[in-house]
Amino acid sequence: MTALEDFDFSIIKNEIFDIPNKNINNTYLSKINTDIEIILPKSIIIENNDKIIYSFKIDDIRFIKLIELLNLLDETAINVTLNKTINWFNKDITLEKIQEKYNPIYNLQEENIVLIFDLDEKNKKCNITDKLGIKIYGLEFYKNKFKYLIKTHNLEIKKELDFSDIVNSENNKLTNKINEDMINDLAMNDTDISINTCMSKKDLESIIHEKRNYTKQCFIQAEKIGQAAENLRLKAIESINELKNYEKTYENYS
């Protein structure tokens, strides 16, 4: 498995999807030719019967690459299906109809993005205290909808060697050690926007509220309109960066 931060998106962009064949549950599965297995960042994970519910805050910069992955999956599903309609279904289906029938693997709940995965039949127990591993099998077609078939994998089956853990355990006394929070902050420094510190607390509250709503609306639109997802994603990320700066300034008033 590959950690999400190291995953090459070109694998999905260049992926080949097979002609859909009838699956064991009477759906039709268009399998991909490459084993795509990804380790997601640590987050809130809940086990519910045979489902795993994974969620994160939409304005948390640690999950920007995951948002990029979700939008890429949406774009790929719609474009591949659109280009294969004649070959797969022997009919010409419009883009609007495909977008209507496509179900993303995520949904929005207030300030969170929530993903729901099936547990792998071979591994019905999942270690939800650790990072979550997933495997993408392909596109699954139902009577009136289609979506990705993605299942979870327990990372305890094959524990990966983490050199950062070894280094951290040996260097706890070092005061200049770089941690994950510092790296996350540094990664966004080139897009930081200077804030007018003369604003009143009430003005900042209004701006923060406005930015939160704008960011949420961007993701809602990206969820509904796969074709425009990339541009909306960029706007949402830009808005997140602005929001973070306003919130930091607001905290200084406390």
C-alpha cells in the first residue's frame, strides 16, 4: 500500500477500465487493471456493522490531497463512462445523464466530508485506531446509478516500517526537530494572504462566517458537477487558506 501523500495521481488518470461484467451481487463491475491501494491520513473512523465511516473537516489543510483525490475520482468516473457509452451500453448517453446517475463515494454533513467504505469479505475486522487502508476495484453499475467499488483493508495484516517513528523515539530531546504540524504550516506558507489587523473583532467574525459558507458551497457544487470539480476545488482551497489566516488573526483578539 502507498501512503496518500506519496500516491501518484497519474496512475488513476492513465487507468484502463474493463468492459463491465456481472458481479456476484447482480451489479456490473468495470474492473481497473492496476491494484490501487492507498493509506488514508489519520482521522475520525467509526465501524458500523459491515461499513467503515471515515470523516474529516473540510477546512483542515491536512486533507487537501484527499480532496484532490476525490475530485479526480469523480472526474475520471464521469469522463470514462461518457467515452465508453457506445462500447459498454450500446447507446449514446449524455453528459448530464451520466452526472445525474453518478454517486460520489463521499457526502457533506455540515462542516465535514464523510466517506463510507465496505469491509473486505476476507477481512471483516478493521483496526479503526490506526490509519485506514483502502483498495479501489473499479466502477460498479446498478440499475439507476453507478459508483466506485472501494473496500477497506486492515493495515495490521502487513505492518509497514515507519522510519519517522524510529527517528522520533531516538531524538525526543532535540528541540529543533521538525514535526508534522510544522511541515503542514510550511507547506501552505507560499499561499498565505496578509490580513489587515486593523479590522474589528466583529468584522473578522463576519468574514470568517462568509468564508466558511463559501468554502462549503464550493464543495457542494463540486460534488454535484463533476465536470467543474477541478476549478471549484482550487477556489475552495484558496478560500480555506484565507479562512485560516482570518481565524489566526481572530485568535489574537482573545
